[in-house]
Amino acid sequence: MKKILPCLVILLSFLTTTWAETTIKVGTWKTPQTIAPFFYQQFHPGKIEVFAFTNPADQKSALLAGSLAMCGTTLAHAIHSASQGQPVVLVAALCNKCSALVVKKDGPIRDISQLKGKRIGYVPGTMHEILLRETLTRSRLSPATDVRLTRVDFFDMGLALAGGGIDAFLSGEPFPTLAVHEGYGRILAYPYYDDSVGTINAGMLVTQKSIEENPDQVLQLVRAHARATRFLQQNPAMWLDRASAFGTNREVLEKASHNMEPAWDMDESFIRRAKVLGARMQALKVIERQPDYDRLFDLQFVKTVKMELNP
């Protein structure tokens, strides 16, 4: 026993040191609704390094290349990736709401139907793209022939609208509210789905390989994500103060906060809504086939964390 105890102490010391020295890389956007990873370090025993991206496709590519352990993604992009057979898995929600359709403040557009022939800024592979296509279709406008969809990064949409490069854009907050605040934009609509899809927006993505080979790491990340998100929900002033460091005025964030919702929880209802979203995407010809939703969503980590938080 005297020989065993020192060995155990040495082993535990080694494991603790190894864990502490391991840098876990996570990707997200620098927006208020996707800020949670920047708070992981407060709730994770290891070292977290957060990388900021401007779109979900680049994050996913880095994840599949092994450069990230976890990243943010829109549900639309996750569904699209899985429909192509890519080994990605959603393990937690990231945010809800956040979208708005913006036009020029002093322009003639007062109704969605008046967007015919106009240039509309969007980011491919995002929930905003699906919402835009759905909104146009419901107003009997063809996204392919009645408007000119123009790829513009989220961070450039305001400048493009103010400068006349586009006539409208559908984006996530705080850019719609910023356009209103700075006097060049007007919110035409908050284009959310009906109750069958609701306001689901984005989630946290890992690879199937990570779940199979390193489930403890995935659980630790989901645990940190849940605790960070709960912290933001319970401390809205600190949330917006930290988000203002990304470069958006605190006053703008306050105005936009009604349209932003950090999230982490997923359940069967969440998956049902995602399946309806997938069906809409196929109807809009954004995807050719439905993904395997049983492989795309893994609730085991969220369920474990829920039991920890609500014993």
C-alpha cells in the first residue's frame, strides 16, 4: 500500500498537469448572441483558446481539418453539411432569434413584395439565407429570378447598404439595429418561422470522431458552454458590456437585446423543429436530400449537464 499511494499521487499529478497544459481550440463569431465561448475559460479546467470567424463554413472546415475541437454553426449549415455526408454532430444550442430584414431608411421599399429586382445581401449557408429565401417565396418572389442575391459578409452589410451596393440585407444582430441607429437603415421585417420551426438559429458542432475517441472532452466543453450561457442569461449587463468590446456601441446592443437569445439546451422538441427546417430547405432546393438526424444530433451531453445543473 505504501508503494501504491505514491504511484497514484504521481499519476494524478501527471494527468492534472497534462490536462492543464492541453489547449482546446474553439471557434465562434464575434457577435453578442455567439459570445458564450469567450466565457468558457471560467468554467473549464483546461486552457481554452477561442478563434473568431466571420461565417459558419470556415468554422466547420477548421473543425473537420482537426484545427478546432468545437465550433459554432447555424442549424441550416449543419443540416446542409450532414446532408452531404460530412461527419458533424450538434451537441448543444448556441442562440435563438437574431435575424432581421433591413432596407434603406429613405428608400421606397415598404413591403417585401417591393424587393422585386433588388439586390439583397446575404451570407450563404446560414439561417439568414434560409429565412430570406422563405420570406421571398411566401411573398411570391423567386429567390433565383425575381431578386439579385448578393454575397456579403455580415460585417460589411451595413457599409454596402449605406453606400448603395445593395438595396437590402438579411442578417443577424447587432447589424440590423446598428443600421437603424446610424440612420441609414430601416427594419422591414423580423422574418421568423411559424411555431413549427420557431426561432432556433445556431448550435455547437463537433465531429463524430471526437465523440467516439474523446467523449470526456466533448462533455467538458458542453458543460462549460452551458454554464457560460447561464451566466450570460443571469447577468445581461455583463453580457452586453463584454459584447461591446467587439466594437458595437453599448446603446445599440441594448436596443438589439430583445432580438438576441443565447442558448445551450436541446431536446426532442428542438430536433423536431430542426427536421421541419430541413424539410423547408429541401423544398427551397437548398439541399437535395435530408440528413440522418439521428447522427446529426447527440443529446447525451446536454442531458448529462442538465442533470448536473438540476439534480
